[in-house]
Amino acid sequence: MLRARRIVVKVGSSSLTTASGGLDADRVDALVDVLARAHEHGNRERGTAEEPVEIVLVSSGAIAAGLAPLGLEKRPTDLARQQAAASVGQGLLVARYTASFARYGLRVGQVLLTADDASRRAHYRNAYRTLEQLLVMGAVPIVNENDTVATAEIRFGDNDRLAALVAHLVRADLLVLLSDVDGLYDGDPSKPGTSRIAEVHGPEDLTGVEIGSAGKAGVGTGGMVTKVEAARIATGAGIPVVLTAARHAADALAGRDTGTLFHRTGRRAADRLLWLEHASSPRGAVTLDAGAVAAVVDRRTSLLPAGVTGVEGDFAAGDPVDLLDENGHIVARGLVNFDARELPRLLGRSTRDLARELGPAYEREVVHRDDLVVLTG
């Protein structure tokens, strides 16, 4: 943590807005004060070399910020009004950040993502290049889900998970999740007898822990469940996570003891595989015979047409699809090389025969092993 030079910070709606909707300028400025100081003097505060710390901010709050201007008393449940609120609120949110960071001579850049952007190889490469260039040029990227166009099928669902994926995408050294709760507790923190969990080394440390839902503010979509899941994603990819309250952001960024520290549990994976597993929405499914399941799951090989017995959905080449066993259980997910209309006539046939009959373009895998992530076994 003390050596972290690139940090992704995620802040929730409840830490930026009032319960009735609308941005709280004082809260935004207080957060920016901390981030700007870390950006300029972070390593010096840690007692190491005086190099700027790069900050990527994943910020919720667009929908919440748009409630009051549109006369909405609470977060709407229908998608159309959520998108309208996000449309109004996103501009207000970025304008507030722009003005606040300008006090320190820092520029910000807005990056809006959907899960569809994340699950397609070309799109996530573009996202990486944009974020990397903003950091190289000394700007602070402000990342949010593109709520104005996202639908139920292409949503991340919460910005905690988005933050974990962005941390992996930008090769961050640390992920800091800021909330209105000062860490993970072994029960309801509002009840006596519960205590804060200082460190989590793996899933076994959470056995029997009651993880609560969304906070009391009612303006966000996440909760402790989504934060723990985000921590699982990030730590599994080799990125430690600090979960704490927004008021303790300075302590978290300076490496001081605060909140809950989730230790890394795995190593960095290929970008597209992490996004494929955690951010993609499958457009369909293909059913595998027992031999193909064993090849894909146990031997980590590509999926060939000979091992496919069925096709579901309406997908195009390059879309993510689930791979099912003979009982309909999901065993893997991958980017398919054929669309749903042409795949049925290839089932059960060898690539050599297909190439001889249909041409060399058909001598290829249904899903290549480099574009496949196993979800079981």
C-alpha cells in the first residue's frame, strides 16, 4: 500500500449528495481536497520518493444529483426516469468536479462506460488507451457508468464492481472503496456487540459474517455486498483493497490504518478474461457434450464445432456466450467466432471437414481458449 503509485478511488452517491437528491458541494470539495493532496504529495506523505500519485476516480452520484433539479423526491424505479436523472445529474457532477479540482490546477476527464464497452475487446482497449493517456497528461479521470444509455442488459449493476474492473484495466496498485460506513463489520454496525474487521486475507475470513445491504441514504444501488464482491474481484487479480468511510479517505490514501484491508489473493489475469467473467452479458449459449466439457474445463482447450450439441439465443460473431454442460449448467463463458444463424450447421463436425466443404474460414474454433474463461471446476 505504501508503494502504491496508481490508485483507483471509488466514492458512492451517499458520500456526495443529500438524501433528497442534489450534490453537496462541501462533500465534493472535501473529497477533492484529499485526492488533490494525494495526487501532488502522496508518496511524500508515505515517506517515500516525491513522485505524484496517479488517481482514477470512479464516482457515483449522477442519478442522485439529477433528482432535485427534476423535482423527484427519491430515486425512481423505472429505467426511463433513471436515465433522465442521470442525463441531468452527470453534467452537474462533472462540472462540480471540474471546478473543485481546478482549485489545485488539476484537469479532469470524463469517461463513461457500459458493460457492453467492457466486454468487447476493441472497446476495452479504447477505454484503456483513454484512461492511460489522461494519466500520462496529468489529468484525473472521472469514471462512471453511462446511466443515460445503459439498459438492464448492459449494466454493470453498481459502481463498486466497475471500480474493481477499472482498477485491473489501468493496472492500479490499490483500490480504495469509500462509503458511509467505516469498514466491514461482523454484523449490523448499528447494533451493539459488533466489531470492525480490520483485515481479510481470503474468503475463509468472511465465513459466518452477516453482510448488510444498501445504506440508509437510499440514493445508491450498492451496499456492503457489492463492495465485498468488488474486493473479491480486485484481490483475485492481485490488487489490494481498502474499504472505509469517505471521511477517512486521507488515512486510506496515506497508508494509515483505517477501515478494512482486503489482501490480494491472486495474480493479475488477462484483461479480456477478467472483463469477460465479471462484466459481460452473455448474448446466448451453446451446449457441449461431455468430451467438450472435459476439454474446456479440465484441459483448458479451445471449443471446437465437433463438441457443440446445441445453440440458444441470437448472437453475432464476437459476442460473449455461456458454455453449458449436458445438464444446462454454465461451465464457462467465451467470445464466439460464429453467429447464431451459421453455427447450427457446423455442430458435431470437424474443422478439417468444414474447411474442405465450406472454405478455410471455417477451419477455426467456436471459442478460442484465449477468449474463454472457466466458471467452474
